[in-house]
Amino acid sequence: MNKLHWGNAIFIFFVIFLSLAIFFIIFSLRQSQDLVTDNYYKKGAEYTKQIYINERSLPFTDSITIDVNKNITFNFCDSIIDNTKTIFVEFYRPSNKKFDYKLSFDTTTGLYLVDKSKLEKGRYIVTASWKMDALNYEIKKDLFVE
């Protein structure tokens, strides 16, 4: 019977190691490398401002509701509608940047509908932002589109 020589064992080990390393490199190069936002570093540097916006927006957390039926309907409290002209809404899709969707609502129309067919099925983080009394406000809600 032939025994495995130690030199051959080391050679086999290096071949397996290099094969796994090449496989890992090819696998990692095929992965998406999208950042959460295109202006990642700028947004990170301005994060203190975002903390103030989040603290200021806390009283309005329950003032926005989202109903999903044939359309996606937004309901805003009267204090937001009365004190702002435009509400910006962003549908952020964490799994694929191509499915992000942005729009704005004019508060004078009173119509806050989004056609559900404009969105792909899956999870979205919906961000409603507005300016009131020269201050920015922002509320984030999770939404699942079926």
C-alpha cells in the first residue's frame, strides 16, 4: 500500500487553499457593492443634524399612517397639513437600489395616494419629510408591499 508522503500532503493542502481563495475572490467580486446612499460620507459627516431632526420629529411619530389596499394611502395629522406646503416621501428598498421611489405631496390638494403598481413586492422603508416653521422634520415607517 502506498502511504501519502508529507510533501504530497503539503502540495494538496496548498492546492485546496488556493482553490478556495480564488473561489472566494470570484464570489466577492460578483456581489453588489451599493452603499445605502450615494453621498455616504457627506451624510455621515452631517449625522448630528439628523439626530436633531429625529428628536424634533418624535411627537409626530403616530401622526402619519399608511394604509395599503389597491393603492397606498397616506394620512397626515392636521397640524402637519396646516403648517407645511409640501411633504416629500421616499420609498427606500434596502435590498435593491433600483426599486427606490421618490415623490412629493402638495398639501393643498388633500390627495395622498401612491399607485401600488409603481412599487415592486417586498419591504420598503418609507420616509416622510417636511419643513415646518423653518425646521426640518422626518418620520420613517416600515412598509411591506404584497
